[in-house]
Amino acid sequence: MLIKAMDRKWAKKVLRDGLIRLHTLEYYRQWENDLLGDPNDGKGLYRVGGHPMEISSVNEVYVWCLSNPEISNERLHAVATAGKYNCVITIHQPEELIRRIATYLQLNHKNLSLHCGGVKYDRGTEVDPRTLNSQKFHFNVFQKESSRFQDDKEYRVSITNYSFGRHNENFVDLMIGDCGDIISLRPLPTGIMGR
């Protein structure tokens, strides 16, 4: 299961039409929001022998950020407040959602490649050169800083543009069809301490 805090008007479009909007990493880097904004989003940052190392991509990368169900109600509420979201969607069958996205891309966008997975909260950690060189392709999209973001329990859907041209938008919309059979909508958690 995966969950995502959203604005209700967009959540209804996800359920009814399967409209999924993925934004560029640059879009998230520019958010002026301490809880959600990350100026290093998508940058693989490690230290080797005490020296900083950065791995990134020249390709456009778009992401859709969700959370694993282990996220606390308090953190989910904080994320919703910071993003001005008013509901939560629950993806009951993530594998089926990913299958539908992959099928849509195969049929409509052959030069967009899908990656998905959980975020690792190890940005800036010390590693040996072998570990640095063994990182999987585009691992940097799935790396964040532990002290600020670990409570998000984030899972990401990522799409990389392999064409020789730019998309010229800070987002990509996917229309994968009615998802009411695998996604449900609910209100934000209530009874949060300190609201």
C-alpha cells in the first residue's frame, strides 16, 4: 500500500481518469517550503575519503512522490499542511498502478523510462569508492537527507526523458484511465496533537 496527501480536486482526477502529474526535480528544488522543499533533490551526494562527491543526470527527470503506510499521522498531517493538501489517496495495489503507468508509457511515450522505489535517507554519508561505483542507474533520484526527510517514508515514481529534446514543461501528465478499483480517497487524519 502507498499513500499520498493531495488537493481533493487532483485526487478525484487520479481516481476518475488516472491523471498523474509528475514534476521535474528542479521544480522540487525551487519550493520555498522548509518541510517539502529540497535544494538538493535528485543530486546523489556522498563523501569518499572525506571529499564530497555528486552524481546527477543531464536528462530531464520527473517524479511523483508518495509515502509508505509507515508514515505517522502527525507527519502526514504536517506534509498536508505544508502543501496545502486536504485529503489522502491510498493506493491499495501499487504493483498494478506501476503496471498501468508502464503500459501507458510504452504506448504513448517510448522515450520516457520508468523507475520506482523507496527513498534511501543516506545523503552525504561516507562510503568507499566501491560502494559509490556500484550505485544503480539514477539512484540519485531516490536519495534524501536523513535528518530532514526520513519521517516522510517516501516512495517515488520517476520518469526519465531519453529523447534528445527538452519537454519544455516542468511536469508530465499521464492519463492511465480509471483507477477507482485500486485507489481510494479519504479525509486527512484527525485528532492530531498540537493542531
